[in-house]
Amino acid sequence: MTSAIPYIIATVGIGALLALWFITTYQVISRKTQDLIHAADQVRLLRESFHQMRNGPHEASAKKMLDTSTRIYSQIEKSYNETLRKPLCRAPAFVMGFRKAEKGTIQFLESRRKSL
């Protein structure tokens, strides 16, 4: 019985570290996912606005705003994918169901929006 106490303490300690690792990874990646969702919504809204303003007096400014928003979305998507590739985030992210955001894919975001 005396020799079992160190094993129990080690098991509890390792379990606590694993839980902390997964919780921290979830917080980081879910924050990045929310940023990605918001950026995709912004691109979608600006794309709709651009289509409404097409051949109008504000077409150039709408196009510029859409291009800027698209670049911002690409940067956020790149940051999200880089976070998933980090060694400390890779395993927990895979286990929790986070996947790489494909270039310009909005369906990915629709599935993540429902789970967050």
C-alpha cells in the first residue's frame, strides 16, 4: 500500500497536466476560430455589398474594402493554420476536432460555428 501512494500522486499530477494542456489549447484555438468566423462573415457581408453596388458610383470603394477584408481574412486563416501546426497544439487540436482551414473554405467555418 505504501508503494502505491507515489504512483497515485504521479497519476493525478500527469492527469492534471494533461487537462491543463488540453484546456489551454482549446482556449487558444477556439479564440482563433472565432476570429476566423468573424473575418469570414465580414468578407461575406462586403461581398454582398459589393455586388449590390456594382456599376454604381461607390463601386471602387466597395471593391477596395472587399480586397482589404479578404487580405485580413487570409492573414487570420494563415495564423490559425500556423497555430494548429505548433507542436504543443497539434495533438490536442486533432483530438478535439480542430482541422486546418482550407484556402477560402467557408464550409469549414459553418461546421465550427455550430460547435462553439
